[in-house]
Amino acid sequence: MTITKIRSSLARALHVVFAVVLLITYYPNVASAAQITARKVVIGSSVASASTTYAFTFTVPSATIIKSVSMTACTTASNACTTPTGFSSGTSTLSVQPVNLGDATGWTVDTSDAGALRITKSGNTTLPSGAQTVTFGSVTNPSATNATFFLRIATYSDAAWSVPIDNGVVAASTAGQVTVTAVVDEALIFTLADTAVNLGTLTTSTTGSGTSTMTVATNALSGYTVTYSGGTLESAGNTIPAISSPTASTPNSRQFGLNLRANTTPAVGTNVTGAGTGTPATNYNTVDQFMFNTAGDVIATATGPTNSNVYTTSYIANVDSLAPPGTYTTVITYVATANF
């Protein structure tokens, strides 16, 4: 074999050996990194550009002390990383100390890379265990709505994010906001169940009595006011005088009055019922005390929004022996006003 051929063969041999060495030394770091498992991220708000929390949960496979961790935001899950527009870790904080990452305290946030959420502890001496959790606060979401982005998680054996141990990827997305609108109109429920009340035949020894009912409810901020107006009982110019202040019913006297209570003398009426918060006005809220104001008066109120109450109005009338005969009548008008 000539010297030329020997040199040619040696060159080819060296070329082959060099190619094999390249193959062996180019891939070891990638091949040795294990996949982080059971990984997820929960974002406090998916609204674009919102400042929110990012809570990571994952399990590292390698029994190696971790001194730094990064979660890099990218528009793709692999290959070259482009930071999603608007994403920023620049104001991020460590909401709580990581769990099971190693030492329980002493981890700090590094915000020098606005596209990555990063923590570090150069003095960590404890191995990771179980499932790890790392929660960041004040992270700014990407600015695009309904856009998927990826967070590439990597652990490192040094405190400067340069010697990788394990890695994995989680996906996240921003979302639009749904505005739900409903209109609640102002409401006032007011009904009168009786439009005619018969007090019977009046005598000097018995009190005539009867009742009517009304139901009231409202969603008004300041509740409602119920008033009445009308004259006293009258017949052909003759009247049965109205009781001007709360007074007991007295047979053999001339009286006309009302209240909103369950009375015993005479036995007439029912106390307020229902789930609402309405109450009778002071002058009409005492058992066996009746009055009627011919100038009109407030008879019931509520101070805020309220469910329905049913009020029973009790009417009483008495006459003495000098009362002129006749059919005595009056018309009483009730008005409910909602206080919006």
C-alpha cells in the first residue's frame, strides 16, 4: 500500500471516528432530561391582560436537589420560544413558598426575564418529594383573547437556570368575558281582598265590626307607605264621629275607628301575616285601640324591599240611644306608594 493510500484511509478513519464522537457528545443533555409528570397550571383569571395568579402543580421524576425552576411562556409547546404578546412576569410575586420542592422556606422570585416565571434558592439542601406546587401572583396574562399559550416547566440543579434536570409543558389559554344582563323593573304589589264591609245593625249594647284585607310587597329600596283617606260613617247628614286618637271600643257611645291587630274587645281582626317586613303604623298597632283620621293617615309601612305581608283592617262602630236611625256608609280609599 502506498503512502498516499495509507493517508487517504487514515483520513477516512479519522472522519468516521470524529462523526461518531459528534453523535455521542451532541445529545446527552436532551436525552437525560426526564419528563415532569402530573403537571398542570390553574390561572386565577383567564381574561386577557389580567393580573392574576398562576398555580403550578407537578411531580418531578429525578431525585436531584433543585436550586432553581422556570416556567417560560411560549406561543408553541416546542422548538424556538416566542413570548406571547402581553405576557409579563415583571411584577410577579411568590404567593406562598413552594411545597415539596425542597426546603420549605427561602425561595425567591427572579423577574429579570419578563417572559418566564422563575424562582431560585442557591442554598437548597433538601430533595424534592411527592407532588410539587409553586404559585405566583401578579402575573400579567397575554393580551390576545381566546389565545392558547404554553408554559415550559424546567428544573435546574444550579441557582441560575443553566444546568437542567427535568422538564415538561402545560397549556393555558386566555378567554373572552361574557356579560350577562337582566333587568328587574320596579315592582309594587298591592291588592284589596274586600270591597264591601258590613258592620251589621248597631245597638247601644253591641259593637258593630268587620274586616277587610290588603296585601303589600315591593322591591323598592326604601320600602312602601300605605295611606287611607275618607270620611266617617254618615247617613243623610248625620254622622257617627271618628275616634281621633287610639281609644278602646265603648258601647253606648258614638264611635267609628279601625286598627290592624287581632282584637279581643270586640273579637275582630288578625295580626299581620306573611314573610315581609312591613308593620302597622303606630296609631293602628295596639290591640283593642281604634282610631280614624278623616284627614287621611299612614296606616302601614316598610322601610326596605320586602316580601308580601297581609294586613287585616278591623273596623268598629258604636252608637248611643240618641243616634238618628238610617243606613250609614263611607268610602275609604287605600293607597300604597313605593319609595324608590
